[in-house]
Amino acid sequence: MVINDTRIVILGGRGMLGTDLTKICGQQGFNVEVFDLPEFDITNSQQLKEALSNTKTIVNCAAYTNVDGAESEAELAYQVNAEAAGRLGAFARDADKWVLHISTDFIFDGRSDRPYVETDLPNPINEYGKTKLAGEQLLIQSGCRHCIIRIQWTYGSAGNNFISKLIQRAETDKELKVVDDQIGSPTATTEVAKVICELLRKKPTGLFHFASAGYVSRYEMAKFIFDKLSMDVTLSSCKTSDWKTGADRPLNSRFDCSKIQALLDEPIEPWQDLLERFLRQL
């Protein structure tokens, strides 16, 4: 059963989140159309305008997400994550459309000693975070009706993520080091997709944080994964400062999700239950 005849356009619908969102929207009776590379480029104004022409509802999952790559490709990351979001907002404002835009924990510096709320001041510490924050700001400044959801530590079956990279490394290297001072909430893209479907029905406006319930370090998360998969790996912990990467990472990615929880029909599930369920399907 299709809920209504209105198309929901998903920009970036073939990425990790977009794939799960497209599938779950379909299961829940939404009429979905997907736009993504190679035939659709969100930085192309004409293509963007055409994609939005026959809808009142847009979900923007399109993003430049290579955190380390953004350090050397800052201009491209800005075009995709910021300029395109601003343009999307302007088109949506002029035609009275509602935009749901996906953002990230990387807009914070990670130095807070408590979970982040939506009113906390952003202070990104890498180019990726700066471009995502600029995207939020340009979308808001456009004056369109919008909802921004910041998500974090996402994983799914349709993309590269911490879990897939970890398992890949463990297949060739039986001794692994993982940082123990980055804290957050592993969040399944299937759960993000379900929340988005709920918001598509309610069409709220404003800024929201969403992640699975509970917090864990990257090291403890890795331990959980190897335990559940019964993988024979010797795991040791290290600090982020010992691990050289192209871009700095925030140490504290914890979100306070009470604002979005008040909107949702069901309680947010703990990360452990969802991650275990995901690992059982691998």
C-alpha cells in the first residue's frame, strides 16, 4: 500500500544510509525516487532542480563522507556538503518544499565532558566537519522548511564503515590496536531509516540528534564485535594521539537524544542489541 501519491525524493539514495532508507521507505508504503551518482550530481544546479520538480518532500543523504580525504579535497567536500545544501534550501524555499537533511557529530570538537545537545556550540576540528556545519548553516539561512538530523558512528550492510574495516583488518592481522578514548554510540543505518520514516509522516522542523542508546569506546566496541563473531584476535588499546590519521577526530561524540525521543513512538534501542542483530546477519 502506498501511503500517498506524493513522491519522496532521496538524494544520495545509493550510499550506506540511502540504501537502507530506500528499502524501508518502500516497505512502509512511501513512493520513493532515488537520485545519486553517476547519473545525478548534487552539485549540478540543473540536475538538482529537475530532481526536485515533482515532489514536496526531499531527504538529503548525499554527502562527501571521506573524512581523511576532505583534508586534501576541501573544495570538493565544500561543494557537495555545503554549497549544494544551500542551493537545495533555496529551491525548496521558492517552491514550498520540506527538506530533511543529514548531518554529523563531526560538527563538534569532542572536548565536552557531557553528551551534546542541539543548542551546544559547534566547533569542527577537521575539513569534513567544517563543510558539514557550513551545509547546516546554508540550509537554515535559505529559509526553507527543514529538519536536520545529526547522526554518528553509523554502520550498515551497504557501505564501508568501522565494522567492515575492522573485520577486514582482522582477517589479515591477528593483532590489532584500537583507540579507547573516542566515545560514542554505534548506530545502525536501518534504525536511522526507521526514524526518518517516522519524521516523514510528522514533518517536524528544527535540529535533532539521533544515535542508539548508550555509549561505548571504539576499543570496547571492537571487543564486542570480535566476541560476538568468535574471532581469534589479540586486541590492545591505544590513544587517538598514537594513531596518525589525515584528519583529527572528536574524542567525545556522545549525543543527548531526548529531543528526538520526545517525537518518536518507540524508545530508542540500545546499541548492543542492534549491533548484535547486525553481526548475526553477516
